[in-house]
Amino acid sequence: MITIRDLHKSFGAKQVLRGVNVDFVSGKTTTIFGISGGGKSTIIKHIIGLMTPDRGTIEVNGITLDAGSKENLYKIRKMVGYLFQSGALFDSMNVKENVEFPLIEHTKLTPLERDRKIERSLELVGLKPREVLCLYPHELSGGMRKRVGLARTIILDPQAILYDEPTSGLDPITSDRISQLILLLQRELGVTSVLISHDIKESFKCSDYIAMLFEGRIVDYGEAEKFKNSDNEIVRQFVDGSADGPIKFAND
């Protein structure tokens, strides 16, 4: 569903992406691994036009992302949902208002129709509408904030969901619930999912494919089970959490 070819991005003198090539398979979950600050989030921010590439092409469901085409950007943003690492809830709005916000901005649904979609979205992420609708973000646990943010992400029925560190800062039990939720949404909604994560254990639970980003390029890609047994030295060091020596960089 999503194709990236020869993606380059620099910030000042720092070259973060150096020709990324990767495909995200329709209806499947792909996780991008990599070291901190290596450009993983930069990739998914390009997919929804939060960043403009220095060079390269991005295609979503047959539509090419073009910085000069607001129409294409609008179409892609309606197809793709983005879950920010923090959940990115509006502090001044309660749960109902947060989840309802995209419907008010992008649809002409009646209040009753919006209420039905809000309840469905909250139920899909494992929350009881009657218990959480009137709560504000500061009254929610970290896991609940992530789930409310996800309810808002799926409210427009996206064809793909981008997750930026979905289990970051969560305890192991809550992390496992989020991983199971990602699997559930993939099955229930048939969405294409792209995860950015440092949590290797949880990512393997919900991923069909894994891509390894290193030095600005995808150095290995494959099915999750095969990825565990990769003979790529960089992948083995990252997955095992240990190494015979330090990971070698091009400028070492």
C-alpha cells in the first residue's frame, strides 16, 4: 500500500536518510527498528507530509505525495492515521471532544452519528465510553491516553495507521495490551500498520515484517520470524542486545 523509493533527508549538515527504499504491505504490520536518532520517525512523518523529502518518492495507495499538490496531500491524510508517541491529546478537551475533533473537521455527520462513531472507536480500543467520555487527559493513565489517541486516529476509518513508539514509557503489562490492540485493529479494520519501536519483544508479537534502518538506509527487511535469524551482523546485534564489538559506522 505504501512505497518509498530513494528517500533522502538532511537537517542542516546532518544527513539522516540516505536513500531509503521500503514497501509496506497492504493489510500487514511492518515495524522499523533502528538506533535512537537514526531517522525512523522521520520516515513516517514523510508519509503524511509532515516533512518534505530532499529527494525521493512516496506513494500511498497509488497516490504520489507531492509537496506541490495540496489535493494529493489531503487525500493521503484521510487515508492514513498517525498515532503520536505521546498520544497528542488536547489538554483542554475531554475524551469525547478529543475523539470527536476529526469528525467535526472533516465530516458533515450529525451529532447523533458522531456519538455512535465515538462509542465504536472507544470500544475498539478497549475503553468503556460511559466511563471515560467526560474525563480529561490529566485524569488518564499513560496507557489510557495512548488508547484514546488511537480511538481518535481510527475515527475516520483510515486504510493505514502509523504508530510512533506506541509502547514507549509504558509498563510491560500495558505494553502487551497495546501490542494486542494493534493486532486486533489490523484484523478488525484490515488496516496496513507501520510501527516505529525500540521495544523488540513487543514488536515481534504484532509484526508481520521487520525493516532495519541503519546509517540512513534499510539494511535488512523480511518476515518477522525470518528476521529473528538474520545473518546480518547489525541486525543480530540489535535483536540480541549484545555484540562481540561495537556496531560499526561508516565514519568509524
